[in-house]
Amino acid sequence: MQKSLKAHIEYLLCVHIFDIRPVSGGDISEAYILQTESEQFFCKVNYSAQAYDMFLTEKAGLEAIGKSGTLAAPNILFCEPLEKGAVLILEYIPSKPSSPKDMELFGHQLAALHQYSEADNFGWQTDNFIGSLPQQNKSHSHWADFYVSERLLPQLRLAIDQRLLRKQEIPSQMHILSRCESLFPKTKPALLHGDLWSGNYMISSEGTPYVVDPASYYGHHEVDMAMTRLFGGFGSSFYGAYREHYPRAPFEDERTEIYQLYYLLVHLNLFGRSYYSSVESILKRYF
């Protein structure tokens, strides 16, 4: 971390920082644990042109989840633009390895989050980001319309622009919409984390589940669950607890893959051709 940035953060927090420890694991931003005489803070720094907008929308997602009173999210202390980039400072949550009991609690609390809604339509008050990619959130009254227009099509078009997919591999918008309408249920907007993989939750040292790095919006609750299963799963106690509130529904397995398609397209567009075969397989299977 640059000395000038350290001094700026000390000014914001009105404390002296005597130790800065880098944290690995993030693909988009630099992350640090800041140690003062009395406490620790978590700090994210990004030097891109869109950094401040990214952090503002992350802040909005964390605040919405916290406001729901269902699932814990770190408190945001500062979200500040820099001369180049931006800095986000949050409370530091000491964490521990998860136990089956912790994950059971997480499953119940995530279900409670999905039952919370302040929206009549699908979408969000602003566009936001999924990783470093823009995520559109225009309001739609029908879930299939939202998912096709605001999720699949933008990522498919970006993949074509980046020459990661060919135009002939992409079905028409009407065909995609028709297939989704045949498989998607009539559902109410649920508050979603939006990017719920294993790197975006933690269990505090006291056993409280916390979520971080949201890409929040109001959508179908199964989207979050599809993402939890994409890179390994969260364990049987988590899913068992969640199923007490949301039993398995018809065509859920098919929807899970279609919802995972969005995240696989995001990874294709962010990280390249290694995700092509997974994307191609789902496109061929359903569209």
C-alpha cells in the first residue's frame, strides 16, 4: 500500500495504522487488514476508472442485506474516491472454519433473506457490477424477461464482441425467452446476494454467518442457490436447512444450470476460453 494512501486512511479513521497485512484471494481489488492500537479494519483498494462506482454499488448491496435483518454483512465505514481509483473500508470480521451447525444456521438465514422483499418488480435501483463487469438491473415485471434481457443477453453479446463465442452459437432472443418461460415458475422478487460462491461468505469467530462482495438485486431465490453449487457446494447441513423453507420445485435442476450459465458467461468474459466448454454445453442442452 502506498504511503500516501495509508496517510489518507489514517486521516479518515482518525487513528494510527502500525501494521498493514495484504489479504489474498480477490481477483478484482487489492485487500488489506489494517491494524491499529485498539482494533482492525478491512480495506479494499481498486485503481480502475470504475472503482468508485463498483464500491458504491457493493456498499448498497451490503447495506440492503444488513437492513433486511436476516443475514449479517460487515458495516461500511468509508467509501471514498481517490485521485485514481477508490478505497472501501469495512469492519473486520474475525473468522473461523465453518462447522455443520454454522452452515445450518447459514441455510436458515439465507432463506430468510430470500423471503425479504421491498420490491414489486425484478431488478435493482441502479445497475451494478458482477466482478468488474457491468450488471444491468432494469426493472421488469416478469422474471423470464428480466433474466434474459438483463443477465444472459448482455453477457452473450460481450462474449461475441470479445470473440469468445461465435454469432451462430447464440440462439435468438425469442428462442431463449421461450425456453426460459417454459421452465421458470411464477415467482415473487427475492432479495439476492447475487454472487454467492464460497469466497463470498465467512463464519465469524462467534459462529455468525456473514456475506461479502454482493452483486445484489431482486430476482428468483434459486439463482443464489445455483451459484452456491457451481464451484463445489456448501455442504448438506446448509442445503437441508434451506430446504425446510424452500422445498425442491419442478424443473429446479434445469433452472439451476440455466442460472449457472450466467455466472459461467461472466467467467468466460473475465477469464477467457477455459470456461467455453461449460458455456457451450448448457447452450446446446437448453437452447
